[in-house]
Amino acid sequence: GGLVGSMRTETLEALFGMRPITDGKIYLNGEDFIPMTPRQAIKHRIAFVTEDRKKSGLVLCLPVHENINIVNAQRPSFAGILNWSKLKAVANIHRKTLNIKVRSIDQIVSSLSGGNQQKVALAKWLDFDPQVIIFDEPTRGIDIGAKTEIYSIMGELAAQGAAIVMVSSELPELISVADRIMVMQEGRMKGIVSKEEATQERVMSMATQKVH
């Protein structure tokens, strides 16, 4: 959590190897880990559902099944030749798991609602069973029904053992969904609040506290 300009998104990008890390340490499963590139992060089963699904999360002119398979397209393929029947089978599995509402998996992804686009943006990461899933503003621009579905999906992923790291500008969302809230200001951590202790007043007080 934190105000605009607190560098929350930049922190997520560093965790995913999109920005250089100049100081501090990251531990993954108790071991030092410094992701140099997104490819390296993916190899360590880290997923990143970006803030702007239309610019960086999806290829809007492609069908649903191709978007779902963007990350894992090479896995069911041989010698660089894509196996479309297997890829479509993978897409159908995730369509059913996430309840993505489409007429067909051949439907162009730009024609879907915001909530269903967000589910596709998440589905593309699920085939390699990520151990860490980074969400940047996971419910921005979607209706209340779709938000509830996204929360439910996140809860199920956490119950299956995935670690969820989320940025949200909506304080009620953070307080209701997160187990712990790390409050940031100007790229620095101001403190961590447990779910039991989290209130809007406390988080806002930490977020606006003067940096020394």
C-alpha cells in the first residue's frame, strides 16, 4: 500500500527482473535471489499480472487461446512447431478453471469485458504452476461482480500454496484481502501491518508520515 508516487509498481518490477536492484536482498524459499531479467524470474516460477492489461498484459488483437498460451507456448511444442490442438486444450482448461466468459476461445480478447480480460491476463501464467504471483492493481477497471471473482481466485491460489504479492490503491481492498500490508513512501518501507491491526486510518498515517 501507499500513495501515488510511493514506487509500489517499481518495487514489483524489480521483483520480476524488470528493474535493476542496487541495494537490499530478496529471498525466495529462504535463499538469496536476484532476478536479472523477467525470463529468469519466470524460470523461478514467478508470475506478474501487470497494472495495464491492455498495454502490457494482453495482445488485444489475438484470440483468447493465444493470449492464454503466450508464456507457455513452447512447452507442448516440438522442434519449434506449435501444437495448436494441445495449446487450445490448455486454454480450455484455464477458461473453465477461471470461469472466463467467452463464446469461444477463438474470440478476439479485445471484445471481452474488463473482468474477463483480467482473467485471461492471469490465465497465461497458470500453466507453469507459479510459486509467486505478483498482482499490480488486480481489480482496476472491472465491475464489482468481477472483483469478487478475482478475490476468490486469488484466495484459491493462496490456498494451493502460491504466495500473492499485490499492489492496490484501494484501501478497503487491501484491508479485506491482504494478510499483511507493507506501507511504502517514496520507495521506502514505512512499516508492515497485520490483517488484525489494519485500519484505513493506520495505513494512511504510515503512508503520509514524513520520511527522515
